[in-house]
Amino acid sequence: MDDHSDPGAAGQPSALAAVDALTDVAAEIGRTSAQLLLTRAQTLHLAYRAAVTVPDAFARAKSLSRSEARTLVERSIRAEFAAKLRLSERATETVLEHARLLVEDLPCTRALLAEGRLLWDSSEIVCATAATLPPGSRARFDERAAEVAPEVTPTQLRRIVARLRDEMHEEPLTQRHVRARQDRAVWVSPEIDGMATLCALLPAPDAMGIAERVDRIARSLRDDGDERTLAQLKADVLTDLLRDGDIAGTTPAGDGPQLSPSYVPGIRAEVRLTLAASTAVGLDDAPADLDGYGLIPADLARALVATGASFTRVLTDPDTRAVVSVGRTHRVPPPQMRLHLQLRDQTCRFPGCTRTASRAEADHTLEWRNGGKTSLENLVCLCTSHHHVRHGDRWTYLPRPDGSIVWTTPTGRRITIRPPALAGAPPGPRFRDAPPPF
């Protein structure tokens, strides 16, 4: 016997055989799931086609123009599907559009899925790209994409179809760029542990120019002996440039949330910060709620309050969650009532919606025209889109004494929206739905 032989070598063949067999099973599950998801897409497309044949069942729009009525009906249908699928309405819109493309415009991709030769993730990439092409270019694009899609990874496919799109697009790049510029935007995506990602969709030259300037300033600070990492310097430079206009890229000393009383961040817009009164005075460390984001650490919240920056400090009782103070910024009764309403609801109260209440509209539960009062008991926050859907008369809701709302969808499904918890109290479940009572 060889004294230097590996004692585990004898078991290698059986372990490798198990690995081979199990990965075969996993790959087969991937193929089968793609076939099932294709069936789901085809079923959803049929359901949508059926829904649009009965527009009055989803919204009454007699006083609207034809295009406005069509938009309202589509919103209501999309909301119904979103509630059933447990997806956001934006995600539902994408699911329905990809289903339509697979059924109507992409026969080659559909065939690959049906045969189990294409990953569902890859089909999503093909659909997303096809959706940006003129209808007349999609058939040829589908054929070309189907030639390579089964043999490459989704990451590789994304690059390939991007090139195919540029080759086959009927419009010159110059015209496409003019139109694409209209979609420029900035948005924030919440992350964990009190962080967030700031995103901007910009013309490429502007984006590259901004990145280059941030990089150049960050590197100059590092060359001057700053001990922050380059990544940290870039983040701090960008923050200071946008928030305060301080091109030196400096920040208060230290890595913690303690802010010097003399340092007032240049936040110009009003930001609402909700925290328990006991947290504000340092008796406990319950997280605070930053409007539009979520929970932030107590010490950071106290530091922000201490700076005197443009925050509306909202103090709550940690036991009852009642609002005990909203400061002296708002004095006129209507804005005060609106502020209380926003603090109570926090977001749009439509099923699945997370748009902040500070940008929502006040909906009368019992409509004003029917004798409803403008009171907190008769008002609910709804974003503009869902306010329109609600007034299509096919979505109805009833408030309950515990603060929850029971919505009834056009198909009769009942969805209960739980009241949100203010900072200083543990949140409860927000969402429960039930099938139609028949």
C-alpha cells in the first residue's frame, strides 16, 4: 500500500457520481420549470385577453375620454392581477407584457421554452430586449436570438441581444437617444442597516463625466493623506457635492453618526423623521422612521434632530403609538389634518402599494358628493394612480375599528390591509387576502 495515498481517494468516484447525478436533476428541474412558467405566461395572457373584453367590470368611466377610460380600465385590471399574483403592479405589467410577446411575437423563443431547451431567465432577457424594438423588427430578432440563446449563459446572452438590437433597430441611434433622454431620472432604493442606493439614469456622457469628476476629487484627497478607502471617498465626495455643494469632499470627523452641532447638512427639502419621544431624549434606542426610506438607528436620528436641519420631527408615544407632537411648522388646520393623515397611513393604503403617504392624495371613504365629511375617520391616503382606480367604482373598501381596511376587487376577492406601526412600536402584518366569497 502506498503510504502517501489519499485516504479519501477511495470515496471520490461515488461522491463525483452523486454530484453528477444531482446536478443533472437540478438542470432537469430548470428545464421543467421553464416549461411550467411558459404555461403560466400563456394562461395569464388568456386571462388578460378575457379581462379586456369586459371593461365595465373593472371601471366605470363614462365622463372620461376614450383614452382616459382605457387607461383607467388597464390600471384596474393590472391591480387585480397584481393582487392575485402577489406582485407589484410594475412587476405585473412586465409579466403581462412578456407573456404577450411570447404568445404573439416570439414564436422561436416560445418553442425553445416548450421543448425545455431554454432557461426562463434567458427568455426574460429576450423578451425585455424585444419589448424595446419596433414590432416589425421582432420576428427577425427572435430568430437570431433563438440561434444562440440555448448555448450561452444569461449574462452572455444579455450582451449578444444588445448587439442584435442595435443591428436590427429600424431607427438610427441618434433618434433613439433623443427619445431615451426623456426617461432620465433619479431614484432611491432602500438597503439594509440604514443604508440606501442612489441611482440616476442619465445620458452616457453626463454619467461618465460625473463619475470621472468624483473619481478625480476622491483620488486627490487620498493623495493628500486621507485614510478613507477610495470607495468611501467617492461616496463622500458625491454626497457632499450634491447635498452641500462642498467640492472639497469633506465630512464631519469620525465614521459614526455623531454630527457636530455646528455642521448642518444642506438638505433643502423637508424630510419627515418619526421617533418615539423616549428615543428622542435618550431613554431608549428604538429605531426611528425616515419618511420614504424606513428604519434608521436611534443615535443617527437623534444626531439629525440636533442639527436643526430641514426635518419635521414627529414624536410618538412608545406604548400607544399615538402622535404626541408634530412641532410648530404646520399651523393651518387643513395641513395639520393632512399631516396627521400621512403620519397615520405612512403609505398609499391600496393593496401592495408602497408609495409614501407624503405624496399621496386624501380619499373620502364616504365620498364628499354623497355627504362624506372631511375628517380623519373618513379619509385614507391613496396615491394618484390608485385614487383614480378607486373612483372607477369597481374597487371598494371598508375601514375597520382597528385601523385596517378591507378592499374588494372587481372579481370579488377581499384583501385586508393592516394599519402600519409608527416608530417606537413593533410592526404588525400588513397584508392578508382572501378568495371571493363564492
